[in-house]
Amino acid sequence: MPAHRARLERIERELQFQLWLQGERLFEGWSPEQRLAYADRCEIPDPLPSKVPSKFDGLSRRALVRLREERQRQCKFRYRTVDERLFYVEHGRFPDEVDLSRAREQNQDASELAAPRERR
């Protein structure tokens, strides 16, 4: 069963990569006004712009994967719920992230309370 799971995960990653690449190529051909209309009102240009040469065409797969990973890191709010985003606005972090200031305080308090080790 683990072999099936690994294969499914590999297929899922490939599908996500292909969807990202096709989406990037599609949006690349749109004008700024068309992108704004899509972002504001989900309007898709009719007719769709014809396929234009893409900056992605000359890149190797390795470079495309790195570009996708970089863009995903830049988009920190993607796949977050509204509640998680509101939490981020209030607290400066997401609920699943460690509160570093509190962790530092707790670590400092714990180190102050700990008795020094006796040497034998």
C-alpha cells in the first residue's frame, strides 16, 4: 500500500505543477485590465487571447520547479482561511505557527526556575 500512496502523491504533485504552469502561461497573455477584471469580478476575457510565446518556454523543468516554489513562498496567505488571515492581522502570525516571543519568555522562565546542576 505505501507504494500506491507514494505514486498517488507523485501524480498529485505533477498535476499541481502542470496546473500552475498552464495558469501562469494563460495569465501571462492577459493585459493588466483583463487581470483586474478577473480579480474583481471573475470575468474571463472573451475570446481568450491566442497563445503567445512564453517566458516559461525556454526554461528547464528544474528552473520551473524552483520558480514555482519561490512564488509559493511569496504567497503566504494562499490556502489560508478567513479566520486564519484575521488571526494573522491581530497577532502577526498564523495559529499553527509558534509564538516566538512567548516561547522565549517560557524558555527564560524555565531556565530561571531550573536548579543548577551539582557537580560530583
